Amino acid sequence: MSTQNYYKGIKHVVRIATNEGTGCKHCDMFCGLENFEESINHYINDHGYRLLHVGQETSWDLEQKQWQSTVAVLGK
């Protein structure tokens, strides 16, 4: 059985999160926050990225309150 490196050839990586918004790296679409799923589909369908990872992230604010968010990492 041969093992393939799924990440081979990846030159550009983007991170999308449910706790922060950002502009698309290639056009003027707003990504993240409430349109998390739409943002993932946008990078895949419109810009040829593939989904590399989806997971949970924990962060803390200045008052040490804990926040959970979902992150997606895409690459091409």
C-alpha cells in the first residue's frame, strides 16, 4: 500500500474561523463569522482550494473568559 502526502503541492493556505471575519484572499467576499460554511464553499468552488482541516479552537479574551470556535484550514 502506497502512502500519498495529501498536503504535497500546497503553496497557499487560508484559515477561516467562526469567531473572526476577514476578506477573501482573492476577491472582495467577506469570510468567516456567520457565513462560515459559505466561506469554505467559496474557497473550494470559486478558487480551487481543498479542505485540509476542520477543528475546534479555544481562545481567551482579556478578562480570561474562554471562547470556543470552529476553524477550517484550506489550501491549494
